[in-house]
Amino acid sequence: MLPNWLTTTEAYEPPKGGGTFAIKTMRSFGHMMGRLQFQQGHEKRHALPALVKFFLLVLAIVFLSWTHQLVALLAYAAVLLLYLSTWPPQDIWKVLRGALIAVVFSGILLAPAMMLRPEGIPNNLQLVCKVFLTVMMVSIFNHTTQWNHITGALRKLHVPGVVIFTLDLTLKYIVILGRFIYDVLTSYSLRAVGNHRKKYKSVGGVMGITFIRGANMSQEMYEAMRCRGFTDDYRGL
Amino acid sequence: MHIPENYLSPVTCGVMTVAMVPVWAHAIKKVKVELPKEKLPLVGVGAAFSFLAMMFNVPLVGGTTGHAVGGTLIALLFGPNAACLAVSVALLLQAVIFGDGGILAFGANCFNMAFILPYVGYAIYSMIVKRFGSEKASVHYIAAAIGSYIGINVAAFAAAVEFGVQPLLFKDSLGNALYCPYDLSVSIPAMMIPHLAVAGFVEAIFTVVVFAFVRKTAPDLLFENIKTGATEAKSHIPVFALIAVLVAATPLGLLATGTAWGEWGSDEIADVVTNGSALGYTPSGLENGWSLDVIMPDYAMEGMNEVVAYILSAIIGVALLVIIFKLASLLVKEKKVSNVA
């Protein structure tokens, strides 16, 4: 038999407001950060070395911005789009999304000039095309190259080890701290049913905990690295 | 058959676009049911065939040029609804990137080539196949030929009517037409004779050849088999090889040098001779109308090798169409293969 108080239906609705927005935003932000996966390019087994690719990318972008030959623009578009069309749909979308946002943005900037058609300025989309192709090249590079290979390539270009070390760690810890924030806020919201009045107070607490946790982690990692023989010379992952 | 910018009045363009909206909505709804998710990227391949077909200009009687559309072909491969969407997307690319067909006239062009053509072609094809039985391959080929021939001619007729009503409805104070200057008595024969005599046959040959090729090499791409789910998926390498061959062959379309009827630029139209007399004026709507300087007018650019430009255009068009339909397949939710009875 169930006790009586269990069988009655309760109509408890916690009143709204009180920092829910901040909590929700932080939580989804943490969730997004935790989902960032810099290490997951779909690199093929016989891919070009990242350094070579990086050089080619820079060269291609410089040439694209410099050239006035429309045939070059066309050839770029043909090669890139043909390559992209062989990819699986999800990956195509990831690459195109960034490029399309850039196109929309530059399109809005150029729209007045295209509507008014002043003399001497061609009313075509050449600039927008260049933006599209450039962003597409960068995101194809990004997508086909693992992040640690990119930093490895930067190392070979004699970028100081400290910079690369910071980059590598930042990218790793964005994900770790993102997951941490998400977990903290999930446990908070599970425990805080009905405790609605002063939610905004907990925002500071969560950030504080995250900061302390981050500081601890960095200390622990430094010690762990010293124990493994780290000599302040970093060569990339 | 691409109606350029400013040949139709903005009112006509608006009406045609509004007319297309329910058609597109219906097609999208139907395609989601008819085609399994994994087949959707392949509609892009169909659209690529259509795009390439429209690049092969053939010289027609009377110094103009024309081309196949391939709408019936896509209808045979993926059903008329998918064909409607595929040809619409191909037309959009042509209008926005290559300046073939106007952006304002997009609705009208879709009405002719993406709505009338595939639905009429497919209806005639399935009527004939139903009447004479679907066992023999030859019945299919003959039905495809007749369907595509009639389809493109009905579409050309619709385009001719759209051209022809312009001078009746829109005139300036001098009695000169504002937009297309030729009325029905000129536009219908001018469109229909070349299409009945040449372009229809080109369309029929293109349709049958590609249809037969796909039937032999990749039967899982045929609409009749998709509907019943009869065949296993095969490698589509031969189909892509055919597309590559077509891309490489597109410069043949350059051999036909004339301008298609009803597709003159505003600098050309005053000198066009009809029934022994030149028009003598440039309709003001054509001269002053809005138009976008697209990146690659007529699939080429100034100071560029035409052959190279044509091949590159073909590659870009095909790749974009495949990408667009691959992305479209992301929007469709996963579902069981439904047999549409």
C-alpha cells in the first residue's frame, strides 16, 4: 500500500526568475565547450605533411587575393568544389557553414554598392567569391588536419615553443573545463529543485570553483610533467 | 529556352513565381516520402545531367540555338517531384552564377522547365509503359523518347506564350513594347518550329541514351526500382564516368554560335530581323531594367579561353549540384524505405 501523501497529486510550480537565464546560458556554453573537438580532423592515412599543407594554404590564399585573373578564381572554385563534393554530407556542411556565414557577411557589406551601381565598380560578386573560396580553403585545411599536426607544423616554422605549448594546452583545457562547468551546473540543477529565489548567487560560485579547479589542474600538470622529465623545451604533441 | 532578365514584365515574373510555390511545396513533401534518404544525394547527380544537357547548345533552323533540358530524364530516374526540384536548383545556379536565364524570371523558367516539362514527360512515359506493358526494354526506351520529345515541346510552347503575351499587355505611349516585343503570332512559331524540328529530337536522344546507360549500369537509380525497392545498390562509378565524359565534351556546345530565340542581349535585339524587317528599337524595359552582372555571363569571362571557361563552369555546376543535394539529405530524417504503392 502506498501511503496517502504519495497518492495525492501535487501542483507545485517553482516561480520563475532569479538568475535562471545566467545558469542556463553558462550551462549550454559549457556544453558547447565540452563538445569542441579539435583533435578530430578526418585525416587520411597518406595525407600530406601538415607543414606542406600549411605552406600550400598560405600560398593559395595569397595568390587568390592577389590575382585579377578570373580564370584562376574559376579554377579554384572548380577544384575545391569538386573535392568537397566527394565528402560525406555532414563534413561538407561543417566546411560550408563557415564559408557561407562569411559570404552573407561580406554580401551585406557590399549590398549598397551593388544596388546603387556606381560607375567603375563592377556589379559582380568577385569579392564575395574570393571570401567564400578563402574561408572554404581554411576550413578544408582545418578539417583534414589534426590539431596537433597543425601545431607541429607551426613548431617547424620556428614559432617559439612557449606559444605552441600555450596553444596546445588552451585547446585541451577548453574542452576539459567546458565539461567541468557543464557537470557542475547539471548537479546544481538536480539538487536545486524549487530552490529558486537566488539562483544568480550560484553563478559566482560556479565560476569560482571552475577557476580554482583550473588552477589546481595546471599545478598538478606542471608537477606531473616535471616528474616525467620536462625541461621547459616543448616540441609539440 | 531560358527566359532572360527583363523579357517578361515584373508582374508576369511575380505571377509565375507565386504559381511555382505550391508546386515546390508539393514536390518537397512528396520527395520526402518517395525517396529513401540515401538516394537523395543522387538526385544531385540527376540535376548534374540536366545542367550539362543545357550546356550543349545545338544550332537550330533560323540561325538560333537551343538545347536539351533533361527534365524527363531525371523524372525517369528519381520521379517527377525530384525532377522538379533538381531542375529548379540547376536553373537557380544558372541564373545566379552563369547569367543563363534571369533572376526575376526564375519563377517563369522553373514553371516551363521544372514543372511542365518533367511532369508532362513522365506522365506520357508512364501512360505508354502502362498501355504496352513494362516487360520489354524497347517499350521503355520508346516511351522515354516520346515523353521527353513532347515534354520539351510543351515547355517551349509555355515559354512562347509567356513571351507572346508581353507586347499585348505592356506597351509605352508610342506603342512600342516595354519588354518582349514579339506577340504570339511571332513567338509561337519562332519557339515551336526549332523545338519540334531539332531540339525535341536532341532531348529525346539525350534522354534515351542516358536512360539506357543508367538502366544497364546502375538499375538501382531508376524510379520504378526505387519505388519497389527491387534492386540492390550498385557501384555508381560508371554514372560518374559518364558525367566526366559529358563535362569534357561540353565545349562542343560552343560550336553553335547563334543566340537562342528570345535570349538576345539588350544590345542585340534592335537588329534582330523578323519577317524581313528589323525591330529597330530597344524596348525600354530591356534597356533600363535591373540586372545583376553575374560572375560568369554565358559560362565565360572576358579575355578567357572559352573552352577552359566552359569546362570549369561545367565542373563547378556539377560539383555544386551534388553538394546541394548531399546537404539536402541531411535535412531529411532517417526513415524506413517506404514502398509507395
